Amino acid sequence: MQDVVAAPPAAAPPTTSAAPVDAPEAVVNALAPSLESRLALEPGGVQRSPRTRSGPRQPRWAFRYRLLLLALDFLSCSAAGWTVINSYDQAGSGFFDRDVLNWVGLGILPLAWVFSLWVHGAYESRYLGLGPDEFKRVFKAIISLTAVVCFLAFTQKADLSRLSVGTVLPLTAAVTLAVRFIARKTLHVVRKRGRASQRILLVGTLGEALSVYRITTRNPNAGLVPVGICLTEPTGERAALPIPVFNGKVEPLDRVRQVGADTIAVCGARGVTPDALRRLAWQLEGSGIELVVAPALTNIAGPRVHIRPVEGLPLLHVEEPTISGVGWLLKGLFDRLAAFFGLLLISPILGIAALAIKISDPGPVFFRQARAGRGGTTIRVWKFRTMYVDAEERLAELLGSNETDGLLFKMANDPRITRVGHFLRKTSIDELPQLINVLLGEMSLVGPRPLPVKNEQFNGDSRRRMLVRPGITGLWQVSGRSNLSWEDAVRLDLYYVDNWSLAFDFMILYKTLFAVLKSDGAY
């Protein structure tokens, strides 16, 4: 049977071409053909792929990066121990003999720290480079190590200073987190240059593969680079992609070697039977090629997803989003306290901005916008006025120049914006009065952006955003702001609603600082 390879030419994009395939057996054959000639039989009847030097190897960058983290973690603990030892020495505190302190603080404790990190999975590649899981494991490791040290000190009746334990271990965790954060940012820079990434061959139907392709290429920091698509079902559709698309009856292992991939990603469930997936996993054993399965369920954060195996069937449990309870009460309390003290702290800035607005253009200082709050209730949002007083009357003549889709009007060079208004928008100072709404409980510091009160247009997915209070900042503000399409903005807001947590809020607040300083998409 003939298959067609759509390789990217210099001038024209690659395309897919159809080839007849006998379904459903052809799907199994496409994933695991010629097993007898490719698989070795291990004791017990388990089929395994033979290890050969010619086969793909594990990426060297991953090994080197983990080795670098291990060395940095060891040095971080040693630096923390050395700092505490010298502090005690200068203070004249004789808890232990100096040689004993050096031996424990600079040798044994760093080894124990690295071992604790290893036990808690802090060196596993799937947790490195993106997401909070890497830092969560550092916290778990320091808690475990603290418990072990305290237990040994109690059982051995060691004359160990509680102050020393309470200093060196938290300092170790703080230094380790800072060093790993810097290492992660460095890794992101390297990945944006096209290095230190997993090269993925996508296997599945065209629609499923394109969906995974769009998701994996959306964020280069994730280090997932699709290098080819291996279709399991024939199609007459054409895909303009910068990677080759293989259509027809093909072997993923052959395509892996052809495109230089080190990972196979099975996309969705259509066209890939359980038997074919199991055989493919057998083929990849010992080859150095990783196998990942991309489920159809997307935009669900890790803490909401749990796997429960039942008779060899991995059931994916998805918990409901948490928009109530103790965490939600703490969020509201933190919002109001932060808004109260924030207003006191920035009151000089608010006064200067109000004076500048009044001098630049006669009219009110504030512009009260009617927006949709939680549950669709109408709230009036406080903002500094950045446009001329006749902005609403002039809107009709500018509708044809709208530079965004969706419910909002956006224009990079809007002639209705005053000179002071441009500065206020660029620096996001015009949004600061919304702390009043937060103090009143109408808004939150973090949440979906508030939209105009046009309930008839809030249909389908968009209306789900109203399950929570709108926020001054949110995922869309730290992900491109006005540069995003309406579809992307809604997707980010829905992701926040479905996966909210206090840690998520703090992460967004942290990123907001850099988004404001960058001013990208602020107009």
C-alpha cells in the first residue's frame, strides 16, 4: 500500500494526500506492523524492542539539565549550611564543635537534601521547565527532611539547636527555589531558540493531531516541538503545516527515525484501538523513545485530574471546579484587605493622576462603566477617564476600525484617547480605581475580565465566566492583553474559572507585575 509524505517545500506549504486504508484492522496495522521482525521475546512472553545503537537515544539535554539541578541543589544546601555555621561562629555560639558542624552542614545535610528531592520526584523530567509541580516537590522535600532531622534528634537525644534547624532548612528551601527558578528561566530562553526540547511525532486522525499541534506550539516554554504527523486514518483534507504529514499505512517507528523524533504522542482515541496502543508501547520499550497519550479532555489543570486503574483500565477522574468553601472565603478576605491597604499606599498616585486628567481635558475624573458581575448582575466599574467626554458619541464612526473580535471595541491608535489617557493606559494606572470595586466585594484582584452588560450576547461558553467575580487582572492580562483574539481571551478566562486556586491567583499577580512593566498589548 502506498503512502504519501507531505514534506515542506521552500515556497509552498506541505499537504496531506489520501490513501485507501482498510479499517479498522488497518489502524492496528498502522501502529504495530511486522511485530515478529521487530520485537524480541522476553521471559514470560513479554514482547520488548531490542536495544540497538542505531535506535533513537534519550535526549542528552534532559540528562545534563537534571545533573545541573542536582549540583545546584547540593550547592544551595551547602551554601545555606555554611552561612548558618559562620553566623553562629561569629556570634560565639558553641552548639557543636566547628569540625562537626562543617561535616554535617557541608557534607551530610546536602546529600540528604538531594536524596529527599529525588525521593519526591523533583528530578523527573515531566515536572521540569513548566508548571508548579517542580516547586511543590521542593516544598514536600523540605518538609520531609525537617521531619527526619527532628525525629533523629529526638530519638538520639542530640544536643541540636532548634534555632539552627529552623534556620538552615528554610534557608536551604529558599535558595533552592530561587536557583531552580533561574534555571527554569534559562531553560525557557534556550527552548525559544529551538533547543532542549522534546521532538514529538503526533499519531492520530488529522483533526486530533492538529488540535494537539496547536496546543503544543502555543507555548514554546513547554519544550514540546512537533516534527511530524502520522495519520491513522486516510483523509482528503489538506493541512498547511511547517512539518511533514504522513498519510496512509505507515509505521510510527520508521517515521520517528525519519523526522528525528524522541517522543510519540498518540492524539485522542479515534483510529487508535487499545490493542494497537499496547503493541506500540511494547515496541518502544528499550528504544529510548517516550510514549505519551493526549486525551480529548483539555484545559483541565492537573490537581483536578486523578487516575484510578480498574482491572487494567485507567479511569480518568475529573473533579468539579472549586468556586466555594474555605479557599473562596480566604480569597475574598485577601482581596478586601489588599484593596484597603493598596488604596492607602497608592493614594498619592491616584491624586496625581486625577489632577492630570482634570488639567488635560475638562470633565469628570472617573468613568463609570456598566459591566457584568458575578451571576450576570450589573456593577459599575471605577476607572480613570482616558478619553474625551464625547467618546461615546464618536464611537459609531469608528466601528469599522475595530481591531479585535468579540464584544469589546479595541483600537491601537484610538483618536478619542487623550494624551494623558495614553500614558494611563500604557502604565495600567487607569485600572487602579477598580480597587474600590474590590473593596466593595463587586470584583476580585484576579478573575475574568469584566465585560459590557449585553446579556443577549453572553451565550454558550462565555456565560460560564460569570460563575466568579470579575478581576482587575487575570490570565488574559498576563498572556497578551489586547493582542489576544476573543476566542483566546474566553479560553483563558474559562481555564481560570475551572482551575482556580489561591496559588494560581498569586502566580497571576506575580506575572501581572511583569506584564505591566512590559506594557505589551496595553492600549
